Amino acid sequence: MTRRNVFALSLALVGAEAHAGDPRDYAQWRGPSRDGSASAFSEPPEWPEALTLQWKADVGEGYATPLVIGDTVYSFTRREGDEVMAALNVGTGKELWHTGYSASYTPARPVALHGSGPKATPAFLDGKLFTLGISGIVAAFEATSGRLLWRTNAPEESPFFSAASSPIAEQGIVIAHPGNYGPLTAFDAETGIVQWTAGDGGFFASPIVAEIDGSRQVITVTQESVIGVSPDDGAILWQFPWEGGQGGPTPVISGESIVVSGNNLGVAAFRPTRSNGEWTTETLWNTNDVSMYLSSPVLIDDTLFGFSQRASGQYFALDARTGQVLWLGQARQAKNTAVSKAKNLLFLLNDNAELIVARGSRTGIDPFRRYTVADSDTWAQPAISGNRLLIKDVSSLRLWTVD
């Protein structure tokens, strides 16, 4: 097995170790391996003309992706002045419990149209749910009862553009950029006590965990650089200069390289390497032909598929090894697209509630099904669990099935 394949396998094992259970579980931001993958989706022999709506529930305001753990759906939203964690039966949509805490927040004018509901997706680990609210509050809930286990205080000044970096939980800690765009912070999962902090402030981008050259590390985008951090003690292993405070795409692991983007920053790939115990980073390629602001891409084999903010919104594919842009789609496709994958399938959820199912290749894209899946804006990443698609719009949640 090549070093490159070992690296990819290590990343997959990170996700498996943190979220073992029902293969259909959708336990964190962007799915089982935090890379946009659907959970145990099996493509039907023939795609239906319409999806089947199983239920719709009014759950509250916000764009956090729902989680699916076993027979339960978890939704993190705003209801009046509270941030609320709720549990619903996945078969019926009936609410089982909800727990809230007071969290006043008035969005700044530039983001007022997106409301005051939470945007960061919760993380599930060992029977607990961990959240980052829109004002930067980190909280933990017991998954079976909804009991609030602990929470941090709201910052004296709320983040101007709202908090949206989704936490990650593993090995007894929950890691996030809390408060008013604070540094990467690890909290004890049981008590909420801070274990360590690292780097400077984050913005919208969510951290990931990977194993690089035998070293398990948290990778996050701060407002000045991308950093690799030891989850044991918060030591910064390496830094890659990057003005990442201008956007929110989650870093993508491609072989031994890390791909990043940001608001009008183009796309770049770099590789951290270790020699004699010292880490360095090397730029592999960069391109300004495409750029991602809020939409995170997916990697299928060596091809990166995503949604560029250029040309008022267009789909694209580039070679993740060289950075060569393979093709650009038509302009003015959407304001934002949440991109997911299932093997060689692409799910493109546009902000106007249109879900496109497509096959992408290195020569183009074939969108063969289009479904309307909500009545209002859909900025949240969908949760794809088996043949079930959970779609969160402004204030409601729908379960669709592919029958």
C-alpha cells in the first residue's frame, strides 16, 4: 500500500473511530468523515420522478444541519429567544423532547436576511450532543433526555457576522472556535472545562481531524493561517499562511495535501511534511479561476467538485493533484450550493430549495434529476442517511425518501 493510500485510510479510520454505530448515522458536520459524504446511501436502480415526503416538522429558525443517530433526528434551532436542541422520531417526525437556553442575538445588517438562528452543525459523541450557538456559546446535551450538561457564557460582544464554525468531538474532547471568533479551543466533553487553546481566531470554516505522517492532528483555518494542532495538548505543529478569515469552506484532504479556499482567495493546495521532528509546509498549486466563499467542495478520486462564487455562482471541477480547472459550469446557478457525494454521485442543494442529483466527471456534469425539497431558503447542508434526505429550510425540517 502506498503512503498516499495509507494517509487516506487513516482519515477514514478517524471518522470510523469517532462515529461507530449504525452505518446510516449522520453524526457531525458534512457526514461520517467530515468530507461531504452521505451515510450508507445506496443508489436506486431507477431514480423516481419525485421524492416521497415522509413528514414535515416546524422546528425553529436556523441553518444547522440535523443529525441522525439510530432512530432519532436531532435539530438545533432558535425558538423565540432560546437556542433549542430537539429530538424527533425519524420515522414520524414527532418531537420526543426539546431543551433550550436563553441566547439573545440581533444579527448585524449584512447578515440580517439569514436570521438569528444557529448556523453551526452539532456533533455527537458517546451519547452527548455538542453545539456552537450563533453568539458563540458552546453547550453539551445528553442525547437520550435532552438534559443540558454544561454551557459556556456568551461573549461580551457577539461575533459580527455570527458564529458558524461547526464543532468536532473525539476522544473525550469537543473542539471549536467559540465566543467572538475565538482561537481553536478544546473543552472536556464531560465538564466543559477548557483543556487547551491554539492559534488565533477562526471565522466560518470548521475544523477537521486527520493523521499526517503518523501524527493525529486537528486542522483548522484561522484568520491568518491554516494550522495543524496536536489534540493531546494543543501544540501547534505547523502553520500555512492563509487569510482564511474571509470565508468558510472546510479544508479537504487530498492524498497528502490539504486544499483550502476563501472569499475571493481562489483555491490552493499545500502539503505539511515532517523531517527530523520539524514540520514545514509547501505550496503545491493555486488557482484564481475558481473561488469558494461558504460552499465546501467534495473530492471523488482525484477530482474536486464544488461551487465557485465566480460568475455569480457556477459549478466546477478541478484536478486535485495539479490545480488545473477541468471545466466551469454555466454562470448564475445559485447564491450558494451545499455539495454532498455518494460514491460517484453529486447532490447539489441550492439555496432556492432545488436539489440537483448529478454525475460529475472530468469533462462535465450531468444533472439527471431536479427536486424541489422545501418552501423557503435552504442554506443548510442536507443530512443524507441511507435512502433518507433530511432538508432544513428557514424554520422547518422535512424528511424525504428515495423510493
